[in-house]
Amino acid sequence: MLKQKALIDVLGQVNTSGVDGSWLFNKDGLLLAYVGSEQKEVASNVSAALLASVWTALERRACDLRESILVLEDSTIAFTLVARTMLLAVKAHKNADLGMVRAKLHSLSTYLEQPILSISHDLI
């Protein structure tokens, strides 16, 4: 079972070395947890909904999409599918090392895979 406090602690561990935000949300854009800087212009739940919408649009074009990276004016957002039902995203400064951002994303995704799968099996 995933506990909210533990999930927030785990998401917060990647918020170093240029990474300043991490989200876990479902494919419909429902935000489960967010950890990030307080200097945000857009609410974290709105960001999750927008990223889920982008994921859906990209998924229509690529049937086996596993990861995507959005390069924005002032930041980079990398996101990936976790346990077939959830999306995990990390936001980094524009000058952050992209390899490190991807490594953090993959590490966190691997760590969360089993707990999320166990919850999804319990719900069925």
C-alpha cells in the first residue's frame, strides 16, 4: 500500500541538481502527488491535466509510447508511463543535464512500479 507521506518523500528525493518538481498522476490527469518549488505560475493539478492531455495526443501517434520529453522556454519536463496506468513527470531547469533528468525519472519509475502494480491489482 502506498502512503501519501511516503509517496511525497520518495518524489521529493529527485528534486535536486536542477530538478525542481515531480508529479505522479493517472492518464486522466488526476493528480496523486506533487512535490516542487513554491514558485509556480500554474497549479500542480492543472499541470498534471495538461501533461496527461499531451501524453494522450502523443500516444495516438506512437502506439508503444514509454517516455516523452518536452523542452520549454525556461524548463524541461520528462514524463514516463509507470505500471501501465500512471504517469510520472519531472520538471527541470533549462540548463539541467538532460541525462541526469532521465536517470532520475527512470530510477523513480522503477522504484514505484511494484507498489503501483500491487495497488492496481487490489482494485480489480
